[in-house]
Amino acid sequence: MSTWVTGMGVVAPNGLGADDHWAATLKGRHGISRLSRFDPTGYPAELAGQVLDFDATEHLPKRLLPQTDVSTRFALAAAAWALADAEVDPAELPEYGTGVITSNATGGFEFTHREFRKLWAQGPEFVSVYESFAWFYAVNTGQISIRHGLRGPGSVLVAEQAGGLDAVGHGGAVRNGTPMVVTGGVDSSFDPWGWVSHVSSGRVSRATDPGRAYLPFDVAANGYVPGEGGAILLLEDAESAKARGATGYGEIAGYAATFDPAPGSERPPALRRAIELALADAELRPEQVDVVFADAAGVAELDAIEAAAIRELFGPSGVPVTAPKTMTGRLYSGGGPLDLVAALLAIRDGVIPPTVHTAEPVPEHQLDLVTGDPRHQQLGTALVLARGKWGFNSAVVVRGVTG
């Protein structure tokens, strides 16, 4: 059973909506700047991929604002846009015919830390009753389900940067008889406590120049820039989509996830195995992949591991590789779904977006890295990769559809 992507909603540091984000991405316009939610002076890092043009009052009912964290507001808006993009009216759907499967890596950080401050400074009677769920990783799945009356299968995946692809992979519930699934991931955690959590990873770039802060596969790689936002996709059984006259952006053709061995193990990293399994799920050979959207950690040793997996499977410079997330930062659970949007639009338009800022690729990686300007070529199949801290690896294969 074929699974189509029929709708997309995007909230990204360089654009709201799939069209605006895609236009910015092809122009190489990034959304990385100095943190503005609080004064980052004195912190070891200060750059982030921030969504600066999102006004929740323009996109959500007022009754939802007291209940929701920034990340949930992003998710609700993106889900509504994805449904509208697919020309789906939830009120006309079968009651249990649409599921919601999302990913979130940090929960409602800003909301819950605000309520903690009230608890400590004013007392428990001042804490919002919505704190009971607004902090929770599953809240986006719940709020999307409630807002649109979607009562099909529901779940949440937590796997740091890999979680968004896992959500889409589990959105393959379409294959098991659920006609439609709202899926993807978003994250936001840019209050002071959240920022300390980012920095504590030891992988965040301390550069102050946005053009030199996040340089994956570059000889000057010095860490990554955290970002916020992500994407929500509508997955649909292809036959159902055709029956209602829908057009698919592309097909989710294959998915796999693996877990790295413990540090110090003699076993190799498991990213290559994830790629192999995803290709097998899609019934494809490596030479049938036209472009790879890389995880692009921006940390030298992690970049080397990913480059080795790509090189060993596809051959030295055997497939174009790109990482448009250099324009947004790493969005945690939102990163993989946003790359899926880029991959699907790249196939549609026959153009590979560039890896901006990376200027001197590591020669030993032997990657055909797309840098500078977009590369125009016909594309039929794309591989999207994501890795999360603590060993998560995920891979999704998408391909174009006709009809």
C-alpha cells in the first residue's frame, strides 16, 4: 500500500509556510541570529535559529493561548496548514479514520519553566492548571487531535533530532489500514533554562558570526546552532487520495531506525545499517538514490561517521549530498520533517538546495556536497537522514509520484 504526502505545514526560522520556507532556502537565506528571547550575555553560546515572525494570535483561537507552549502553538499552526494544503476538512472525515503521530524532544520548556518560577516565587496557587499537560512531550499530539476531532491512532516519539523521522515512519500506520495520519515534529526551548540544556551537550557552536557558526562537513566545523520550529505532514493512503482527487507531493517509500552501540563498543555506528534497511524497505538499490539530505551534525567526529556511511554505500562522491538545515539550525524533532519537505519540493522542482556557509569541505570525506548555489537536476528519489544524541539513527526514503 503506497503512502503519499498530500499536505505540508512549515514553521521555520527562515519562513512560515512551505512556500516561503522553500523560496528562502533556494535563495540561501538563513534565519540564524543572536538570541532575542532573553539576554544571552554571559552564556557560552548566543546564536540560534529563531522563528521571529510568528504571531500566535493570528493563527490560533484565543482560548488556546493560555494552554499552550511556543512549541505547541507552532505544531497547531503547522497541522492546520497541512490539512488546508491537502484540502481536507476534518469535519468531513470518518471519526476514527485519521491518526496523529508527532515527535517532540524537549516538551513545553518555556511554559513549564514560567510556571516553575511562579511556584517558587509566589506559591502553588499561582501555577496554571494547564501546567498539568502543557509541559508534556505528547501534548502536541493531543492538542492537534482535540482541535480537529481526529480520533484515530495517536502516539508521540522522543528521539532528539531523529524523532521527527521516526514519527513519519510510524505514520506508516497508513500501510496498516488508517487512511490518513497527521505527523511530523516541532520543538522550541529558548528560555534561559532551555538554553542551558542546549549548551550542556557540548556540541553547540560558540561562534558569534552566523555565517561561520554551523559548518557541517567543513574543515572549520565547530559545533551546531540550535533552532526552533519544524514541519507537520499529512500522510494519506494513495488510493484514498486519488479517489478524492488529491495530488501527492511524493511517496514515503521506505523507513528504518537503528541504535548505536554503547560508547567504547567495538561494534560500528549504526547509521549505515539504518540506510540499508530504509533502502530495502523501499526496494531500492543505492544507485537509485538521487540525493541525500544529511543529518549534518557540524561536529567533526560525527560528520566523519556520517560521511563514511554515505561514502561506503554510494561510493566516493557517488551521490549529491546537501544539508539545508545550515539555514535554520538543528531543530531537534522538527529537523527531519523539515528536511522531508525540502526533499519532496526538490524532487518536484528538480533542484537541490545548497549547504550554505560550508565553504571548505573536508577532502577525506569524499562527498559530493552541494554548496554555494542550488544545483538543478532531475530527481526521482531522495534519502533523508537524522541522528539524535544518545545513539538514535533514522532514515526515510521519499520518491516522486505521478497522478
